[in-house]
Amino acid sequence: QVQIEEHGGGLVHPGGALRLSCTSSVDISNVYTLGWYRQAPGKKREAVALFVGTNRDIVESVEGRFTVSRDNANNTLYLQMSNLKPDDTDTYFCYVLPHWGRGTQVTVSS
């Protein structure tokens, strides 16, 4: 059974930083689309930062603050988030085409 697991969520003050990680039981080295989505209650899930082929796609609202990276040798994805804002409060999901993790909560609040 495929396992996709997110780690590293939590509560952080505005302006703070967090690093999310995602471990995959699937070999990610040849996966075409993988990365991070987020979703607030009652809202649509949105892509935050993705690898699509050889490209990285970052949503405009987090550009310059979030960085997506990958460690193919260890089948792990990362999302480094800095200068966090209350609007970044969401459940963050790891996506390794076509599999989803269960999500990790990020709350930005003073």
C-alpha cells in the first residue's frame, strides 16, 4: 500500500517559519507531478508549490516566501515556508501523482 506522510505542521507566529516534509513509499525520482497543496475548510484545494516535469510552479501568493525541494534518494519532499502570514493557515497536503497524503495543519496566529 502506498504511503504518503506529511510532517512538520504546527502553530507559528506571523513572520515565522516552518519546514514541512513529506515521505513517500513510492520512488519519486521519475514522478512527473509532485508537490504541495493546501486547503481551508469549505474551500477548494489549491496548488502551492509543484514540480511539473522539470519545472517548479509556485503560486503567486507565496512566491519569494515558500520554497519546494526534493531528495530523490530518500523519496522526500520539502516545503520551506518563511515570513508566514495568517492567510497561510491551512491544511497542507503532499501530492505524489496520483497519491495524496492526509495533510498537516499549519496555523499562523499571534
